[in-house]
Amino acid sequence: MDTTKWKSILATRKVYTELAALARIEGRTISGQLRLIFEAWKQENLSKRDLQLLQSEVEAVENVVVN
């Protein structure tokens, strides 16, 4: 697995099963379904300031991983 592009995450069996079923129903991969759910959650729950903070934290993590 190309770890510069993909990472593994843990989920309970119940969450995984529901995510896999939803992905299959909607014709997506599991990772595509998770990405869609996460993007929708961010838009609904984070303020503009929260999104800016998240972006700066993502950049900080990426700099640590690269260096």
C-alpha cells in the first residue's frame, strides 16, 4: 500500500458493516463513501474559523510527515 496516499483506520465491525452497505447501495467504494460523509459533516458542523484551523493543522501534520 502506498502510505503517502492511503492510511488505514480502525472502525468497529458495526460501523464498517454499515459503511460498506451504504457504499454498495450508493455505488461507491468504502473510502469514497467515507470521504463523502466526512466532507458533508465538515460543511454542516464546522465554522469558517474551524475550517481554517483544521487546514493549518493538516498542513502542520503534512510537514511533520514529510520531514
